[in-house]
Amino acid sequence: MSTTLQADGGSVMVWGMFSWHDLGPLIHVKRLNSTTYLSIAADQVHPVMLMAYPNGDGFFQQDNAPCYGARIVQEWFQEHEGDFTLLRWPPQSPDFNPIEHLWDKVKRAIRQLVPQPSHLTELDSAIHQAWCQIPHITFQHLVELMPRRITAVLKAKGGPTKY
């Protein structure tokens, strides 16, 4: 899942992933389209999922960015469905997107920096440092909350929840 952060000299878009076990890599993305995402899935998602879940019992959740629904991306995930399970959920379901909490933590950490990053190299460094400083308990808690989040969304029939 990706986010964009800004400095005086422009912005940086990064894609990241996490599991209960660990934070995944941050990938710089100039433009997120289906080809870029397919490369991320093959080069980053697949090896991490195989290493973390060698029995194929892992779940991978993506947000609903339009490029994730491209036919070439969907076909790739179908070809690798024995390696892990791709979670599916309705469009425009922010309640199912726990990585947004991690992006918020990264953005807050960067806003607290004095002085603020003044160019893209400083911003990139600050993003990576903030990402690496997210405590394990934070992302483990987000994973553990998923069953309750799903139950709350079902109970609210897709409407707003406290999450």
C-alpha cells in the first residue's frame, strides 16, 4: 500500500507492507500503475510471503487502488494463490486498511522533526527512519484487531465504525 509525503522540494511516494511478524520493505514508487505494482508483487510481496508463511497459510491484503484490479495483476495473484491467500473486500472500505495507521505514524513522526526535511533526500531518510522505528507491538496489535474490525464492518453493513 502506498502513501505520499512532501518536503519543500517535492514529494516522495513509497509502497510498504507489514505482517504480524515484521515490517516489510519500503519501495520508492515514481508512479503506481499496474506494471509497477506487478513488479512489486513479484519482487517484494511474493518472497516475503513465502519466507514468512512457508506453508502458504498467509493472507495478503491490498487496498483498493485501481491498478490493483488490473487484469495482469489479478492473473498474477491467481497464479500464486497456493502460496498465500489474497483477501478480497468491497471497494471503498477504509475500515479494512490497517496500514493507514502506520502511514499516519510515519507522517506524524516527520511533522515533529525540527528542522523539517528541506529536500527529497532528507525526506526519504526521515521516512525510512520513522518506518523502522514503528514498534512491533503497534503492527502486531493492528493484525490482532482485524477479526474485530471485520465483525464491526459487517455489523455496520459497510457503514462507519469506531475503527
